[in-house]
Amino acid sequence: MKKINIGNSGLLASEISLGIMRMNALTHEEATVVIRTAVDNGIDYFDHADIYGRGTSEEIFGKAFKELGIARDSVMLQTKCGIVPGVMFDFSKEHIIASVEGSLKRLQTDYVDALLLHRPDTLVEPEEVAEAFDELHKAGKVRHFGVSNQNPMQIELLKKAVTQPLLINQLQLSLTHAPMIDAGFNVNMMNNPSFMHDGSVLEYSRISDMTIQPWSPFQAGNGKKGLFFDHPDYPELNEKINTIAEDKGVSREAIAIAWLLRHPAKMQPIVGSMNPERIAAICKASDVALSRTEWYELYKAAGKMLP
């Protein structure tokens, strides 16, 4: 598994991360196999959130990881906070610190390698976030920080007060849900793809040395349900993916991830599969080299039009 430099910080991690959102559906034994498979295939970065399974995903992972006896410093654990499900978003100092303390307990660890603010809170007070980050960083409970689902101006607002570098922005991105890429192609036009949804977040991330972590990399997106694999609305895309996958001797999932990895922004996709065989197959994306022509063929096969 190739490594990437997270946010140009010197923190080297696997270029594919495993998301633990669905681990609450697994037994202890199944979770152990998933973690072991991920590590054996080169994944050393695990993405959590305090709300996944109402905390049970972190609990199951923490117990299984400890039982496996894997050295804590050989992997990186990331968690997210700021969502009070069905109620509000909360970036208050009190909520951030309480959330981290809960995650540490469930994960059975003394620290997390990264903490992300999960969804923008319009009532955010940057100085309060900064106080929380300073306290957690000084105590050694959080080593690095970032955000999730935030646009450039929201990030700049936080930067007014937060002293630690914001290394990561976790954003939805896939072959079929790529507004940050679409808008970049359609500059100075008036068609639908030209609409800027997120303030040039792709280019901003590259300029700011922030690692984009694409989530839901197989999701159909654009209001469509399910995965784009075998989806009736994407026959051309599936044909192209299958052709390239067969040519390179890997799974179609590996090709979809390789498409993200081919981008020079040096992204770190978050894959959420809890199927050991699929995880192993996805990890082969790290060894797939897509040409520029193949990248564009896949983009266009997803129904995208170049201007």
C-alpha cells in the first residue's frame, strides 16, 4: 500500500482508509477479521465518528483491536464530532471535549491521531473551538485536527482562531458525485455543471495543503440511491469500469478507487466495506496506474460532458 503525506504534515498514512461506520452491525469475531484483513493489506488509517452506531462502532472496534494485539503506534485512528443526531450541530468547547473523551474510552486508547469537526455548525465560535483544540492537544489526547464537509470560507473562519494546522477535509466524492470537479471544467459558463457548490474546495485544498478524504466513493449520488455498480442509470460507466478492471486484473471497486487516487490532489479515500474479501480487493487500487486517457474515459462514462 502506498503512503501519502497527510496535509503535508509529515504524517505518513496508507492512501486508502477504512471507515468504521458500519462496524456496529458486526459481531466481535467479524470485526476482528475485518481489522486484521485491513492491516494485512496495508491499511493503517481508520476513520471513526462518535455517532456511528451511537458509539457502538467505536466500542466494537476498540475491543477487537485490543484483542488483536496490534501495536497502537502502527496505525492511525481518526474520529469526528459535532453532530447531535436529529437535534443540532455543536462545535462548543464542552461538546468537543466531551465527545473526544467518550471516543477515547470506547476506542480504548489514550489518544486519537486526528479529530475532525463533522458537519458545519453555523453557531460556531472559532475561539471556543480553538480552546478545545488547545486543551486536547496539550493533554496529548488529539495529535492532529481537520474538518469534514466544510467549504473554504468556513475553514478560513476557523483558522482565525485555531492555531493547529487543519490537515484534512472529508468530502463526498465519487465518479458519479463530483461537483467539485465538474465546476472546475465549466468555468465562465451558464450550464448546470458550472454552478459552484462549494467555493472551489478542490483547488483550495490543494493550495492549503489539506488532504481530501472522499467518502461514499461508490455511492450513486445525484439523488440516486444505492451504488453505481450495476445501477440501471449508469450502463456506460459500468461497461467502462468492467473493461478497465478486466484489463488490469483487479476488481471494479479497485478501479473506482484508483480513479480518485489518480487525481494529483493526493486524496485518501474512505472505504466503508465490512466485507474482508472486498476490502482486500479494494486495496489493490494502490497498485493500479490509470492513464490520463483512462481517467477521462471513466469521467465521461459517468455521464459527464466536457465543455
